[in-house]
Amino acid sequence: MTPKKTFFNWSSGKDSALALYHLQQQEEYTVDRLLTTVNSHYDRVSMHGLPRPVLEAQTAAIDIPLDIVEVPEKPSMETYNELMTQKMQQMVADGYTHAAFGDIFLEDLKVYREKMLATQGIQAVFPIWKRDTRELYMEFLEKGFRTVIVCINNDLLEESFLGAELSLDLLEQFPKNVDPCGENGEFHTFCFDGPIFNHPISFEIGEKVFRTYDNPSDTSNPIQFGFCDILLQ
């Protein structure tokens, strides 16, 4: 059977890393491109805040070519959808039939991805979908992956979590209302080592900053996110 030509929507974090690992164990798919959205204003990975040079070093260590979609500082959904549609059309022209994601249980996001891709004839793949997030956290550690927290929802997690490496001890420190994998946006991570890497990424934790954003579900209650910089050594 000819493997299905697949690109992976790479976030730079732990869920992407584990999902990519599982996909690489399947002969049904061949992943030969990583696709990442980068905020062109900050030159950082969207949501995660990872600097582009670190992203490039990370994907070079994974040894899969990186493709980037640049979005403006505060893109509307219309702008985002237009940019992604253009990129999907390019992917189809390059022969891709499948797109993989590290999503776990957000149904509305899964449906959105499937509908957007279906308009271009691309099928979505979710290697770790509906897995128990505590079990995924444990598997991530057992497989030898290593990752640090680079973004937090400061309403749910204290500043001390920024820059912390995921571990068994850290898992027990999470508040009860925080998902072990941060699937509800509680935190985002930077994965720097594991079985999908040819070598670990050497880095240090840099400056920590906090930014306030509008809350789409409650305009009177803005959300504060904290970010820590990752500096290559």
C-alpha cells in the first residue's frame, strides 16, 4: 500500500510531538512536512510565542522540512481562513491528501478543521484524539520526551509554572481545574527532546512577559497570558 502523503500541523509543543511520534509508527502515513503558523509582527509561533529561530532549530532536529504560514498581529477569522485556504491549495498542488493534528478533545475545533480541509479535498488525521490527558502526560514522559511550559493562562496558573519542565512532580502541582495537557488553553509548551529528535535542543529560559487579551466569551473580563522567552545556546 502506498503511504498517504501527509503534512503535520506543528505547534512546537508536547501534543504535536506525541501525535507525530504515533503517526510515524504507522505505515499508512508518510509525514514529510511540518506546517506552523507564525505571527509576522512578533516573528513567533502563534499562541506559543516561540521565536522563529528556535522553531527552525527544533524542526531541523526532527529532520522534517518546515513550512510556515505568516499571519498578521491580530488576524480576523476571515483573514486567517483566507491565508489557510491559500496554503491548503498549495498543499494539494504538492500532492498532499492528509493533514495531521495533535488535538485531543475539543470537538468544535476538530469539526472546524475537518470542514476547512474538506473544501480542498484533504482528510484530517488525529492520532491522539479522545485519549485520556493524564495518560498522555504519563506516556509523554515515559517515551523520553522533554518539554517546558512557555505560555500560561495567568488566571489559572501562577508565574512559577513558566519555564518549568513537565515532570511527575509538576503534574501534581497543577490546580484541579487545569487539564494535564492544557487542552483548554491553560498552558502551552516547547518540546526540546524525545524519540522524534535526532538530538536535543540546547537552550535557556529568557525574559518573562505578561500580556492582556480580549476575552471573546466575556468582554468585561480580559484574559492575561504569561510568556517566557526561549534562547538558543
